[in-house]
Amino acid sequence: MPRILITNDDGVRSPGIKALADALEGLGEIVVLAPVREASAIGHALTLHHPLRLEHLRGTVYALDGTPTDCVNIAVAAVLRGLPDLVVSGINKGLNVGDDVTYSGTVSGALEASLLGVRAIAVSLQEGEGEWRWEHAARVARRVAEAVLRDGLPGRTFLNVNVPRGEPKGVRVTVQGKRNHSTTVSERRDPRGRPYYWIGEGQDQWLPNGSSDYEAIRAGYVSVTPLQPDLTAHSSLDAIRDLVLEDDQ
């Protein structure tokens, strides 16, 4: 029976991770190990400067006072004592499309699994009005997990799955979207007059691309984007060779 590790960045008590675990029931031996508190927008952070505490909550559910990347590594080293067959990270409250994948702890949980040679999926749900509705994202997560367990993935590739609010119209395989982004920084004063700062989301201008994750979600489709740890700008290699080697010519 395959071993499936579930993590997230919204915290072990998030309803999204419970919906995910319920949806994957029966596909294998499921272990949940997630941050004890919310760790959103923490990216691929790894804790190196203080000890990590692992808490057994119930059954095969564990909490860690660390990041999603920490959770994957501690699960492998101390809970599973070996690599799982699949890691699924989510279901995240809010999309992780375009450049946001670089900030996302949810995506980074899947990225860390990929670096370890494990098949991995990140799943995120678009925010809507009223209460969160997890059922469509949970159903998509199970469908994709079944396919990955059955057919595998190319080496060092993981899937970033984003689900629109409401009933999806279908599924599109997409590329990572691009945007012009500005972050807002608000300076305020505490009661003693000392400055403090809030970093917030700025205005986004998405660049047109009919095959992007952003536009798939905007059209009401599930977006499935294959990602990889390799950040090399391969199309720029020749230009950079000319730039840095021009004095040697």
C-alpha cells in the first residue's frame, strides 16, 4: 500500500487539510504532518537556528513548530523513517498562481518532496464569498493523486494544482503566469511613537497568456501546472555568455 504524506502551510488544524485527508482516504496509508500554526507566504524556508518540536495529535496526525519544508523532512526522518510514495500539500486557502509560487509554503512543501525524489502535488483553492467550500478541490486532489500514483511524474517535476471557486468547468494543463507586481508597505506608529511596518498585497497587472494558470482560473477551469526546482533561465544562457565572457574575446 502506498504511503501518502499530507502537509500544508495553513496549519494542522486548517479545514483544508482535513478535507484533503478525507478525500485521499483509501488511496494508501495516510500520514498528516503540518505546521502547528499558520506558515503562509514563508516560501521554501528551512529552520536551522532553533530545535523543532514534534507533537503527536492523534492517530497518524502530527504537528511541528516549523515550516512546510521542515514538515516534509521531519516526516521522512522521524515519522515515516523513509520516503513516502506521494506528498500532497494543501488544500491552501487562496490561489498559488503565477509568481506567488515563489512565496507559497504550500508549493514549497511539494517542492521539497520533489528535491527528495518523491512525487508531489500542491493544491490550492480560490477564495470566494461566504464560507470556504472544499468539496470540488478535494475531488480534484483525489483525481490527480490517483493519476500520479498510477502513472508517476517526470523526474524532478511536481504539480501545482489550483481550483476555482464553485464547480469547475474542466481541467487545463497550464504554464506559470506572469505579472507586473507592486508590494505595498505601510508605515505606522505604535503608542510610544516608534515606527512599525505592514507588508501587504499591491496591485497586480497580469500579462496576457492564454495558457497561463491565472487565465485558466479566471475562465473557471482547474489549472494543473508542472513545476521544477531548476530555476536556470536556459533561454538566456547565450546572452549571459556574451555578457560575462566578452572581455576574454
